[in-house]
Amino acid sequence: MNNRRLVILFGCLLSLFGARAQSPGGIGTTSLMFWLRGDLGVTPGTTFTWTDQSGLGRNSTQATTANQPTVTSTAADYMNYNPGIKVVADQWLIMANNFNTAGNTANEIFLVYKKLAGSADGFVLGTETPGNRSYFYGSGVVQYGNSNKPTVIAPGYVTNGPNIFVGKFFSATDGYQAANGAVFSALTPATAPASFTTPVAIGAQPTNSGGYNAFGYTGNIMELVGYNTEIDATLPQRQQIESYLALKYGITLDSIGTGGQYYNSAGTPVYQGGGGSGFFTNIIGIARDDNTSLYQKQSHLATDSVRLYLGSVPLAAATNGSNTATFGANNSYIVMGDNQGNLCQTGGHTIAKPALVDQRLDREWKITYNRTADVFNMDITLGACAPFSSGTGAITALELLYSTSPDLTTGTVMANNTNGMSISLSSGGIVTISGLNSALAAIAPAVSTGTTVYFTLASNQYFVLPVQVTNFAATTAAKSVQLSWTASDETGVAHFQVLRSSDNANWQQIGLVSGAGNATDPVNYHFTDTLPLTGSNYYRLGILTPDGNSSWSKVIEAGFQQPASSSVTLFPNPAKDQVFIQYPGQVLSASNIRLYSIAGEILPVRVNGGTGMATIQLTGLAPGVYLLQVKTEDGWQVFRLLRN
């Protein structure tokens, strides 16, 4: 019996030790001064109480009913599915005043908040003594020392968005400050006094006499952490705390101030931006890290256009705490960022994709994970520029295109319902990738130090357009290439733009065909390329609407050889400073030779002509691909010319 009691007692001690060991960022509790969490210890009542989780009893309270804040209860007020408190003018909390009496005490405050858009500026946190103040404003402005001292604007502040502020308060020393990881310096020298005469207030400005002014903050306050030491002097500890707060509240840290790195409680990077198009933006993640008290089971962008979450689909939990799914192991991290591309294919720039893929999103994601044993999924709300956003189209056309390299042209196309992953489409253009963990594990198994994969959403059919285009084909004739296609459900189409390429990368418009307007029945279209290139000709259609928007068809290829009678020879090719044209028995001059850029711009060049032979000077032209046209008895013959 005594042994059993000892075991129980030992177990309780271990449990208490584990709970006490939890700390923001996992850096320990030795210097922790207070820890206020919006998802824990918020108790409305006769006295509104925000309980300090540091164990030091530095609670924040408000006994006056009219001045009490509220608990966030709607999706608009949650931050990455996490609750907090909401204050408006004349609402505030009073923090215990036994930790700011010595103005020369080193300290560091971490604050997560979001100012209500359009509201007047106010004081999120601060204290004051006669002639001196220590304040943080909702607009990201810091003020220290006397009231005449200029304010310091935080360069990383996000207007109308969630923010993490790191800085010193209640201290005679102005040190480094940071807004969302962007470090800046406060003004020096500091003029803070040896002691303060008012307590620290959250959401209002204390007065010198101990009251509170009407300079109240309006917005949400999610988490406050205080230390009695300078955390910014001990990197990466500051970044560990910032990473904990950023992943919990869906905040992207400044890539310069942090190097694009996010850390776990052991100080090991779990995500790093860079590669390809950067992937420093729109960082979200789900994770379990017991040492830092991070248990984020669902995460999304502030616009809710992208979600990543544990559990079944569709996502039903309104808050992170109400999600009943669990991570099977501690120190589990799945973190992702993107290249800021559109959630559709605009065709405005060259997009890397394999030949089997007709279209893909401009947006590409980089995801780093150290565990795929837990089921996690992803929702993508396609942009209005993607016709799938209307909920139409065959879902079997969608694929997950992914690779271990940012260059997705060498990646793997994941079709539907393979390797435990499936793709579905719901109203509003929401694409759900169920079992994303299985798809990732199939190409790159998770390792403890983290595995990185790049991916996007692709289509293996070309109907992802504002009009259904079918039967797009090319037929080679004696001196031309005949193009034909059929359009159905044609609504708001002004023109079909016909584009040609010699390499399936650089495109030139060669024609424009008027659309039928708002035809509901299928309409057949035709276009003749009278000057096809010798060799491969790639064609695609651009669908132009009256408001200037465009989307693209699939790409088709046609091979073409000039008739034997047009025996024009071009050499050398590639060329450097000059190229020779040989056309036996014919007079060649500047009037029957043209040089174009790949974009279709005619270029002035010097032609030394003659019978049967001409020389074209290329000096001054940049290296690249050009189109050379030579007029023959059968018409204009086109050559693809490469200048080294």
C-alpha cells in the first residue's frame, strides 16, 4: 500500500513538473513574469478575471461591469481559430502592479493583438508616472519616456491584421523592439523614472493620478507574455517565442528579421522560407509541441482561402479547442508557406508544369513536415478568376502536382483517389484535398528533422475556362496549318486570341477571332496560320472577356515542313554576330527579309543582299530566340533563329 502511494505521489509530482515546465517557446519559466492566454483562464463574472498562467498570480481584472471586456465568440474575432478578449473604448483590465516598480529592471513583453479596422487609435498596454509614460498603441506605435518624446513606428506592423509586438516596457533601457519579427530600435536615451505610480493597464491609458483616460483601444487581445530579462539578447529564444505565437495565431513573421525560420521548443528550425519564389508569405501550420504548450490542430489564412487541419472533412470545428482530432506524438510540426501566386492560372507569366498538365494554379506551396502518421487535410478556395470557383467542371480533372524540388516540371502528378488521397469540390469553389498526409508520405517520407515538398493544384483537362472549349485541333496543309475548335456555353466571350510558340514557353499572338457572344449552342471556329514555323508549332487559345480578363486553353502541337521548292537555307543556327541566308537563283534584299522578336516586334537589322545569298548582321541584339521570315515564290518562310 505504501509503495502504491509513493507511485501515485511520484506520478503527481511528474505531472506538476510537466505542467510547470511548459512555457512560451519552451525557453523555461525562470524569468517568466506573467503569461495571459486567450484560450485559457479567461473568466467573465462579477469581476472579469484573466488568470496568469505563469503561476505567479499576476492576474488581470476588472470589477466594474461597464468597463469589462468580452470573450471573443465569433469567427471574425477569433485569430486562427483561437479565442481571446475583445475591448472597446472605456473597457480595460488592470494588471497586478508589483512587477513594474523599478524602472531600471530589464524586461521583455510579447503581445498578440488585432486592432479593429477603422477604429480610433488607442493604448493596448501601458503605464504612466508624472511626466513619463511607457505605452504601446494599437497602430503599432511605441512611446517611451516623457510625453514630448517622439514615438517609434514599428516597421513590421500589419494594418488591419494580426500582429505580434515584442518590446520593453517599464524599463529605463530602450532596447530592440520587433513587430512580427521585423526588428527596430527604440529612441535613446530613455528617460523612464525609477518607479511608476500607476499599475499596468490593458486596453486603456492610465493617468498620473491612478485613473484611466478615454484613450481606449478597440480590438482583440489574444496573448500577453512578460519576462524580467531581455529575451531579444538571447537568440534564438526570442524567435522561439515568436514562432510559438506566429503558428498559434496564423501570423507570418518578417523574413529578414527572422531569416524566414520558425523554431520548435528545442530551438530547431521546423520551417524555413526560400527556394523558388521565396515561400516566405502566408505561413500557417499545425503542430503539437508540449514544452511550448502549442497544440494547434487547425490553421488558416486570415482570408480563409486556405486551411490546413487535422481530422475528418469537411472542417466542422469553429475553434481550435473544439477540434477533437489529436496528434499521435509530441513535437509534430506541419508548416507551409506560398509564393503569393493567384488561386487560378492567369497565364500572365510562364508557369512550370509537366507536359501532361494543361493548367495549374499560379500559387505554389512549400510544406515542411516531420510526421505524416496523423490524418491532415487542406481546403483551397479558388479565386474568382478560376471557373472551378463556380463549382462546375469534372472533379476528375483535378490533380495534386508535387515534387521535392520547386521546379515542378520534374515532379509527380497525383491523380484522384491514389495513395490514400482524394480531391473533392464543393460549392463556392472550395477544393478539399483529403488525406494530404498520405500523398506527401508517398513521395517523401517524413523524417524527424523535417521533410520539404512543393506542390500545387493542377488540371489534366483544358476546360478550366469561362467557356467549354472542345475539339481543339491542328491540321497541316501544303503551306499552312488549319486550326479548329468548338465552344459551348459561351458567355461573355469577346475574342479568341490565337497564340503560337516554337518552344511551348515563349508565345506570340498570330490572330484574333471574334466570339459568338452569349451562344448556348456549340459554335465551331476556324483559323489559318499562313506562316507556320519550320518544325514544331505549338498553339493555344486565349479567351478574352469584355472586362479584359483572360484564361487559356490546352496546348496542341503541329509539325510543319516547307515545300521542297522553297529551298531556303539558314546557317549557322545558333548564330552569334551574323547569319547567312542561301536561296539559289533568287534575289535577296532587305525588302524580302524580316526579323521579329519572339513577342512579335519587328526589329531593324542590316541586310547585305544579293543573288542567291544574303548576310544579316546580328550585332547589338541580345542573346535569345528570334523569328526570321524570308519571302519566297511560295510565300513567306519562317525560321526560328537562336542568337548566342
